[in-house]
Amino acid sequence: MITADISQSDNVVPLDKAMAPKRTRLQEFWFLFRRNKLAILGMIIFFFFFFIALIGLLLTAGRHPVFDPALIRLQEKLRPPLAEPNLETLLPDEVPAFGVYLFGTDDLGRDVFARMLQGAWVSLTVGFVAVGISVLLGIFMGGIAGYYGQHQVRLDHILAIGLVFLGAAFLAMDNILFGFMFLFLGVCCALYCLSRRKTSVRRAPFNREHLLGTNVFSIDTLIMRIVDIMLCFPSFFLILTVVALLPASIYNIMIVIGLTSWMGTTRFVRAEFLSLREQDFVMAVRALGVGNFRIIFRHMMPNAIGPVLVSATIGIATAILTEAGLSFLGFGVPPPHATWGNILSDGKNFIFDAPWLTFIPGVAILIVVLSFNLFGEGLRDVLNPKLRERS
Amino acid sequence: MLSFFGRSIVQKIVTLFFVSIISFLIIHLAPGEPSQIDPLNPKFTFEMVERFRKEFHLDKPLHIQYLYFYRDLFTGKTVSWKDNQSVVQKIWDRFLNSLPLFIVGTILTWTISFPIGIRSAIFRGRFFDRSATFFSYLLISIPGFFFAYILIIFVVTRFHVPVIGMETFGLGDTSMLNVIMDRIWHLFLPSVLGATGGIAVLSRYVRSQMLEVEGQDYVRTAKAKGLPSEQVHYKHALRNALLPFVTMFGLILPGLIGGSVIIESIFSWPGMGRMAYEAILARDYPVILTVNFVSAVLVLAGTFISDLLYLLVDPRIRL
């Protein structure tokens, strides 16, 4: 018995020693990430900012918030940070929480601390929603271009889409008769395309059907040309134009920033998918008869998500900066709502008398954007196997 | 080779066509009209608004307006709706104002970021590298307008020089030296601000390119041969690391027209960016569309030039 035990353990121990220490993906990630001090700092501030923004939303919302960002006290305007309120001139309701103006007051006597808290939530949502839109769109377009890229767009597809668009255009110009006619034709054409998808076109003798089935370009070409077209627009100028022409609202800003920044993600995802789909594990999964949908989302996406995460983190930083820039120019979130950009923009008129109105929001934006950038770069170093080996 | 250029040019023209359509649609489908820009002004009677609409073809359907606009653009007859001046002339004037900013900013960017990037690649992980990394992140992250105000406060209180605008108003007939110094001071801050982001990004890029090359076998061979380290770094490594940057000369072309809306409005610099901003405020569609079109042309020309430079510089690429 004893000898058997020893021989068994003898068998097991060398095997264990020969293998690399077992670590899950997350442990591996943390092990590598821990070495980058700046990235750790960035991550801490990243989560702290989340916390502040949530707390800020809770404390400044509602009818009687703890910190009222909209309460105007004209007799208390432009008080410096940490100033005590003048209790004789204030109603009991108007006294700030903790009995002190933590960040001072602005030119209307509003509590800057309360406004900064409210603005944190705006910056956070603008960053996340805008980047969410751009990442979803980018993954969708990049995934199609990378996975279904070789499929061809045929002449009848273009015809169908063209007819539908023509119909929509006529409808938009109040020409109902032509509009519905073209829409109907377009839908018929689309149904026709779908019905003949299965039949092979190459073998058919030359006839009208053959002409309609001509391959024009591949889906990959189509999507990459769309990306090229989008890249031709100067992005800040385009955002500015659209935001200025549309009615001022925070949602418009998020959507516009999202719709003008998906091109990078598309390129990453496409490149990753192109290389992944040739690899053996995808071939194996396909041989097992797994559906396209599952291959894309369960097997390929986790391998392609690294660069997307990195660009998303840095994209949030860029979106926050863009929103601040728009607010600064006066096209940001409409006035009753405070954002860091418009606090700074209002404060710039008092830059010599009340420098805290410029410096507090400015430094806050700087710290948050810096932490996002550092965190993103840390992620990039960890997720990039090439850099990992070298260091 | 010729077929490559032919295809590329055709492709770019098609892209430009779609860009023109999309920018036209974005502008014209947005709610509101330029004729409603000032609805409360009592001078604008209904008849007058109708006359303006007729004058600028705003009463025609969209595709006719599109044709009218681009016909005018290509014959150079587009006029601004705001002041009836020729748009091409307007853009050219503003372009000449933006040009010094662009040139000084570009020179600053390229001359500062290369030494920093190369040095931090050579001394990788040392104090210089780490502080350069941190400062470049700082410069990327700082909002341009906030940095502008810090610099303005610093320069104005320290050196007592005027910085807003292109030149001091009413300088009169002082000596030539004074005038030149005045222009340089006015030029200094906006171009430094325009260059900061570029310096930060480009120096990081130079660093990563240098690191990539320094890891190559031929650099190790050069070191093993016992070559002095200057020769290894600057002759063997740097020359190969420079390759991607040659092509970036093409990609800075769009910066010519984009300018910086924010910096130009802070410094009241009458450049392209500020003109575009004013045009957006006034809903001056011809100016907005022309700026957009020209910048799209510049982007496409830039990519074309960078492809061309790559062919010239890198002997490994053959078509």
C-alpha cells in the first residue's frame, strides 16, 4: 500500500512541477497589470469617479437635494472656496450643506461643489453612452466586414436599396404617390432577392436574371468605403455643425459623438476577425456544425475584444473632452444643467477675480481624462501579447 | 503602378461624391432654415423672407439645390449668404491667417517630439522615459481651453505682453523690431497650444517605433560588432524607425484647414476654424459646405500623398 502510494505521488508531483502554475485569465491579467503603477492609479481614480458621479446624482436630484446646484444666492456671489456663508443674509433653506462653500460660489451665488457633483454624472453618461454607441456600431460593422466580408453585393440588392431610398426621399418631399410606389417596388425587389438567394447564378445562361445577379463589390469593400467616407469629415467640426443645427439636448450630443467615432473600432474588429477566421479553432468549431452567430459571439469575439476595450476606455476620455469643448463653445448641455465644461465656460469671464471657477472644473476634467487614458494604456500593455513578452 | 494610381484616384473621387451628398443632407435636413435665423426681427417681413429663399434657391427641391450648389462651387461663384462675399475669397483670406499658426505649430511638433521620443526609447524605463510618458499623458488629457487660460494667465502676468488677437491694435509707427516682436508674441501661445497635443501623441509614437526597431536582429548585430552606441542608435536604428513618419507628412495636410475652433476663438484669431464656427452660428450653409468639401479633398489628397511617399521610401513595397 505504502509503496503504491509513493509511486502514485511520484507520478503526480513531477507532472505538477513540469506544468506552468495554473492561473485563470483574470489572475494573469491582474499579475501583469499590477506592475504598471500609473495604470493602477488610473484605475483607482476611474472607480472613484464612478462612485462620485453616482453619489452626485443621488445628492443633487430631487426637489430638496442635499446639495442644490440651481439655488441662486445673489448676495453670496463669487465667494472663494472654503468660505463660510454669511448666515444673516440667508434663509435657513439656502445655507449650504456642512455650513461651508467647499468649492466657493459662482457669479450667481450657486454652490460650485453642488454643480461639480451634478456635472460629474453628465460627463460620465456622455462618455459612456457615446462610447457605447460607437463600440456597438463598430463591432457590428467590423464583425460583418470581417466575417461575411467575402459575400458579394449583387446588382439586385443595390436596386432594391436604391428604390427604397428613392421612395423614402419622395415621401420626405411630400410626394406620397411616387413615394409609396417606389417603396412598394423596392420591397418587391428585396423579396425577389431573398427568394432567389439559394439558386446559383453562375451556371445560368445569359438572360435578364443573370444581369441582375452580377456581383458588383464585396460587403467588405462596401463597409470599408463607408469608413473612408466617414473619415473624410473633420470630426470636431462635424460634431459642432450637427449639434449646432439640432435642438440643444444632452442626448443629441451623446448620439452625435457616438456616430462620428466608430470607425477605429470597426477597423480593429475587422482586422482581428480576418485573422481569427482563418485559425484552426474556428475551423474546428465550424466543422462541429456550430452556427455563425455562436461562432462570432462565443468564439471569435472574446479573442477580438482586447483592442476594442482599450480604444473604448480611451474613447471615453476623448468623449468627455469633446463634450467639455462643446459646452465651452456654448453648444453643450443646455443651461439649467451644470456640466464641467459650462462651469468652466461661465467662469472664464471672472478668471482674474475668481480663478477657482476656472481651475476647479479644469483640474477635475484633467484628472478624470488622465485616469481614463492611463487605465486604457495599462490595459493595452497587458492585453497585447507582443509587448508582454518583451517586458 | 499606373493602374494603382488610376484606381486610387477613381476611388477617391467616388468617396468625395458621397461625402458631398452626406454633408449636404446633414446640413439641409436639420430642423430650421437660414431664413428663420432671426424670426423676431421686425425688418424681416414675409415678402423679404420669400425673396431671400428665392435668391438662394431655398424654395427648390433638395436635389436641385444640390446641383446648384456644386455647380457654383466648381465655377467658383459660391457666395456667402451672410455678406454676399465670394466664399473662395473668404476662405483664402482666412487660410492665409491660419497658415502661420499651422507652420509654427507643425515645426514645433516635429522638432520637439522626435528628440523626446528617441531619448525615451533609448533610456527605456529610466527616469527620463517615465517622466516623458507621464507628461505626454498629461498633455493629451488636458482640455485645450483650460490649458490656454493657464498659459494666458502665466504669460500676461509674468511677461506683461498682449496675447489676444493677431497683433496689438493701434501700435502705430513704432520701430520694426517692436512690430515683429509683437507679432511673434501673438503667434507664440496659439501655436504652442496647437502643438501640445501633437507633441504628446507623436513622441509616444516615435518611442514605440524606436523600441520596435531596437529589438531587431540587425541592431543587436551592430551592437555585437562593437559599434559606438551613437552609431547604432542614430544610424542603424533611427533610419529604419523613421519610415512610417515620412508618410505622416501627407496626413498632416488636413490640419491646414481644420485649424482649431476652440483655440482660435479663445485667442480671437481670425483663422479658418473661427470662420467655420461663425458660419455655423449664422447658418451660412455655403461656407460650412465649402469648408467641409475642401477639408475632405485635403484628407483624400493627404492619404494619396502618403501612399506615394511610402512607395518612394520603402523599397520593399512593389506594385
